[in-house]
Amino acid sequence: MKQRFSKKWVRSKQPRKQRKYRYNAPLHIKQKFIHTHLSKELREKYGKRNIGLRKGDKVKILRGQFKRKTGTVEKIDLKKSRAIITGIEMMKKDGSKTPYPINVSNLIITEINIDDKKRKKKVENKEKAAEKLSKKGLEKAKASQKEKKAVEKTAERK
């Protein structure tokens, strides 16, 4: 893999090539790396495991020195795959504070910012799909219970 970035590259077991792919990827592909897991409540509500992180989303930090702290996303750095969160600051030697960028893989979304019409529509579509799946799941569960009862009745007759 001598090129800086290859569209034809599919996979490799070598971590060095995986890092090279992520580092040299163009921004439209790096945007896909910014997806973050949803909290359990949001996962049940929307029927989706993760969603792209956006400015204004409320997140909880899962790893690192700021573990268990929450805040809203101020800025996202696509080139470095980092998010800057309100209230998460690092003290410098001279006493001043500077924002501390956190890797998006160490975050979980607790509340989604739905100011954008396109994002709102996308989330609502996922919510409707989740409702359909849950209804189908309930129907399947009821059908399987009926089948079990039928099998028990036939077993009792014999």
C-alpha cells in the first residue's frame, strides 16, 4: 500500500496499514469514523446502535481522566477524529485553561441535538423503523407462544 490513500483498499490484519488508511483518508470518509454509540434509552427509542456525532449533542465520557463527566459537543475535529466538549479543560503550567480534545470512540451520546431538519427526519425514520421491528418482534413472540401451546396440547393428547 504505497499510495497515501487507496479507494480499492478493503482490509488488512496489519495495524500499521489500518492506521495509515484512517490517517490518510479524505474528509468525506473520515466523517464516517465520527459515529458514536447511543445510550441504552436512545438505542431503544431509535432502534439504532450509533449515530454521527454533531455539535450540540450531549455526551458522556467513558474513558480517560475525565471519565463519567458529561457535556455538550462544542467542536469536532475531523482530521484528528476528536471532539471538544464544554467543561472539559486541561490546566496548563501557567495556570490558564485550554480545551481538551477527546477521541470520539471514548464517548456515548446521551441526548441528540435535533435542530437540523435533515437530521430530525433521519432520526424519525429510524424511530418508525424501530417501532415496526418491535411490533414484528411482539407478533413473532405471540406466534411462538401459540405454537408452544399447540405442541403441549398434542403431547397431552398422546
